Amino acid sequence: MAEPRPPARLDQPREPHRLKLPRFDPESFGRWSEAIARALGTAKFLVYMSIVILLWVGWNTLAPSGWRFDPYTFTFLTLILSLQASYAAPLILLAQNRQADRDRVSLEEDRRRAAAQKADTEYLTREIASLRLAIGELATRDFLRSELGRLAEDLDEIQRRRKRKSKQSLAEPDDHADTDA
């Protein structure tokens, strides 16, 4: 957990009267505090702590007076519990702060994803609307059938007229043939 100190450099003078404290990695210390807070917040811890306190109180009240290490007012037990509480509270707060930071990052990521999904949804909505407009302008199968049927009728009518004309031209005597002879 403690970072090793860099070796003293011989080309630089030492700083006078400076207290050298061990350096700790904040991330490692944070993980350690979260592990402690996680352990303190379990039913298992409460059961074990209750058993220890009951044994402590039982030993110091029921054991022979020579074997008792904490007299009736349980001053040492109170001191131990106070010490445990004084360390547990800041560690729990540190763990909560780290969790709040993670939650904030997660919330920002969720907001970013929601905005991207909203933009994607709006884009897809516009695309579907444009496809509907384009499909509305396309000819349907029924329309094509009716138009092809009408064209077939027109072609049949044109063909009938040509047949009538050709029959009429065959039935009429050729006036021009007499004049040529």
C-alpha cells in the first residue's frame, strides 16, 4: 500500500528538518477502505461483533476475579468500541464518496447514451417518414394493372382500326389503276 520512497540523490542537497511521511496510493487506500466498509456493513460482522461483546461481558462478569481483565464498568471494551467507531466512520464516508464518484460517472455515461439513442431514434423517425413519402409516390400493383389494362385496350383499338382500314382499302376499287392503263 505504501509507495517506496525514491532513492536519495547524491547530486541534490537534502531538505533540512523535513519530516518524511510514508506515501500512500489513494486508489489502493480507497479500495482498502471500501473493503472494510463492505465488511462492516454485513450481518456477519454484526453477529461476530455481538458474540465478541457477549463473550467479553460474560468473561468479565462470570470469570474468577483474578482472570478478569476489564472490571465491571467495561472501560477497556468502551475504549475498543470507540476506537473501532472512530476509524469505521471515516472509512465508510470515504467509501461512500468513492461510490458517489462512480455513480456520477455512470450517470454521465447514461446521459450520453440516452442522448445518442434519442438522436438515433429521431434520425430513424425521419428516415421512416421519408420512406413513407417515397412509397406513397410509387406505383402500386393495382395501379400498374389498371394502366397496363388500359394500354392493352388502346392497343387493341388501334389494331382494330388498322384492320378496318385495310379491309376498306381492299374492298374499294382502285381508281388509280384505271388511269394508269
